[in-house]
Amino acid sequence: MRVLGIETSCDETAAAVVTEGGDVLSDVVRSQVALHAPYGGVVPEVAARDHARAVVPVVREALARAGVAAADLDGVAVTSRPGLAGALLVGLQAAKGLAWAAGKPLVGVDHLVGHLLAVFLRRDGAPAPPAPPASDERPAFPYVALLASGGHTAIYRVDGPSLGAIRELGATRDDAAGEAFDKVAKLLGLGYPGGPVVDRLAAEGDAAAAAEAVPAVMARKESLEFSFSGIKSAVARHVAKRGRPEGQALNDLCAAFQGAVVDALVQKTVRAARSEGVERVVLAGGVAANRGLRAKMAAACARRGLALFVPPFASCTDNGAMIAYAGALRLAAGERDTLDLAPETRTALPRVTRKGGGPR
């Protein structure tokens, strides 16, 4: 089975052709980072308009690289939720038009499910991650997955590829981890996107030298929830009081901030795996490309005898391959969607974490 996947949920226009077994035949991603950088974040209207310009050329390139025509496909998969409404609509309309014209079945995919299954993708020539997984094999179900990106941060138990087999164990009450990285980078004058820059500077810093400026992230042992608003506010107060740091002081502050965020992500993910009695841990989402997170998660899982599975960088960030693969599994299960499939800004996965502060 060969399935075309289209992804336009936020600020990447992506398309890929993937087999039911997870073999990536092509994967094309057009980033909008340069468009949104002057604003310090994603502007929904700008994103939607650029998707409209780019989606057809990106799809054509994905088909060409895979060496297939639309008539050779077994189906078309598209991100239908969650995401920016206008951005999702562009991808949906393109997928519907192609599926209708070629007489192929259409399936919508939840973007978060795509990330949670991206670990199963097989990419030829993918570079080895800095912190290699404990096993070179793909994980078996069940596994506990940390999904951390610019818009989502949550821990899931994954018993299978369907919506009903995925259960949220804990999530962020406010900012996502990637969003916190971007906001702190903006406070420090590091530009957008901030995550890769903070990660690079943190590698040259001493977290202990700036520890007093950065509090722990929601360190209650019994909780699997996150809150990143406090650490973001602490950095803002530090900058307001002392000004933007430079040189080694900047490196140290980045190291302290990243260390606090990563420690919370690692500790709670490992705690979730142990409480669920699951021996496999998966990293997913754009923040999974962070070198500090990969290294600390690998060390923590090794200490506790857990098998860690880390996708290559190309499978962490938003891409069409994960959508195509999740869609192929839906098609293989006999599932189909009609041409009235509509975009939804929220995930279909049930949420247990309530947004905002206050008692639980």
C-alpha cells in the first residue's frame, strides 16, 4: 500500500509517500520559519496563505520523488486536526480534490497520532541521533510516549495505533515546552525559532551558575502534569532586573532554563512508564530533537532498565510521512472519510489535564 500524506496544520507545508510498513518513499517539507521570524511566532493568516501557494508544488514534488502518479496511490491521508483552522483547510481541500480526481479513498489523521506513530517510519540514510536509542528495533505496543512540541506537551500510553488505544496520562496546564523555549529565546533576544538556539548555547553553559534564576518545573512527585508559565516568568523577571545576559552568562542561563525543562520532561515520563508497568519509552514531537532532552532521557531510561526509542530528526518535526503512515493504518483497517471531512482545531484524543491554575 502506498499512501500520500499531506500536512499543513501549522507552519510547514509537507507531503510524503509512505507504505503501510512505514517505508518512506519520499518526504518533502517546506518551512515557513523565515516568513514568521519577523513576528516572533506563527501568524495564522500568513501561514494559511503560504500553504495555499505551496501545497500543490510540494505534493507534486513528493509524488515525483517517490516515482508514482496519483493513479498509483492506494489512498490520500491529510491532517484534519488539531491545528490552525485556515492552515488545516488548505491541506484538506488539496487532499479532497486529489482524492476525488484520482478516485482514491480519503482519510483524515489527527496530527498528534501522527507524531505518536512517527517512531515506526523507516528512512534510508537518516543520520544517527546524538543520543542513540537503547534498541535499534521499532517498539512494540504498549509504550509510554512523551510528545513535546511548540503547540503540545503531553505524556501518553499508546496500546495501539487507533484513537481508542491512546490515553493521556498528563499534559501541560499552560504553555507547551516548545512554546516556552520560543518565548524565553525572545526575552533573551535570540530570535525565532528559539529552541535550536537555546539548545546550542546551553551546551556551552553551566546550569549551576544560573540556577538561582530558574525554578524547578512543577516538581510535585505525584503529578504527571506540567506547567511552564512559572519558569518563563522567572526568566522574564531576571532579565528585567539584570538586563539581557551576554557571553558566558547567556550560555549559563540557557543551560539552567533548558536543564529545568528537560528534567521535568524526563522525570515525569520515566515516572509514567514505571507507574503504568510499561518497559518502552518513545520520544515524539519537535522538542524531541533537543540534544539535552535526548541525552538525559537516554541516561534515565538506562538507569531504570527502560528501552528508549528516539526517531531521527526528520521524524520529530512536522512532516507528511507520519500523516501518510497513520493514514495507511486507517486504510488497512478499512476506515474511510467522506468529502465533507472538516477541519477541527482540537485533537480527538481525550484530555484529562485541565488548562489553567487552581486546585485539582
